[in-house]
Amino acid sequence: MTIPMTKVARQARIAELLARQPVRSQPDLAKLLLESGVEVTQATLSRDLDELGALKLRAEDGSLVYALPGEGGGRIPPARLGGGETPAARLSRIAEELLVSADASANLVIVRTPPGAAQFLASAIDHAGWKSILGTVAGDDTILVISRDPMGGEAVAEALLRHADRRM
């Protein structure tokens, strides 16, 4: 039996499948979806992969597999990003290029980037795995970083500025 799903639910299922196992082709992904009760046309699947930002990356065995950008839980393992670059090194490299400013208030930090760059930097912050950061929300040129500590915003802002080799 197939279950009608909303677009968001279908895309969430696709993301879940891509995170759990290597998927080499759209027909393979369509088969996995059907096995879990989701019937999808090739055109819809293609649009979903495009909207999710799916990429084809080389797996350890040399085959090409679909992967999603790092947003929302690290779907691309750090070893696949930038030739094995550590998350901290990646954050530093990206922050040096994109972080314009970081200002704090209580447990909140507002980070400014050039237009269109906020989500890229927010993803690097999320993947850095700082225990002091609860999460990020990115717009076009602004990121809201939320510290776990009720008064930890200033420490997080200073740490981000250090990664960008700037001073507060």
C-alpha cells in the first residue's frame, strides 16, 4: 500500500534514506521509497533532489552516491568535506572569508555575512559541534546563534571572531 505524503514529508523521507545508506541512482531511490510505502514519479523525485540540494559524491569504494548538504544534522560525513578537513578547520576557513561581525546579547549572537552566505556559515557552525551552541537560524546575510548558557552569547561571539581571526 502506498501512502500519500506531503512534499515536506516525502523530502524528509528522502533525506532519511540518503543519510542511512548509499544511494547510487534515482531509480534506486525510487525503489527504496516504494519499499517504505511512498510512490513517486521520476520527475517529482528529480525535483525533490534538486530542492534538497542533493549532490553526487564519491564514496569510499569509488562509486558515486547521493548526499545532502550538511544542514540539519550532518548528512555528509566530515571526512567527505574538503578532503578530510576537520570541522573546526572548516569553520575557521569559512569564517575568515564570510564572517563580517558577531554581536551578542544574553545567550543570543547575531552574525553578519555578505549577502547569500549566511546558510553556508551557519552550516559550518552547526557541524563544528560546539556544546556551547544550542543551534543556529540562518537568513540571507544574518545568522542567529543561540548559546546554551543563558549569558553565554558574548563567549560564543568572541570564539567565532577568533575563528575568523578578528577581535571583538
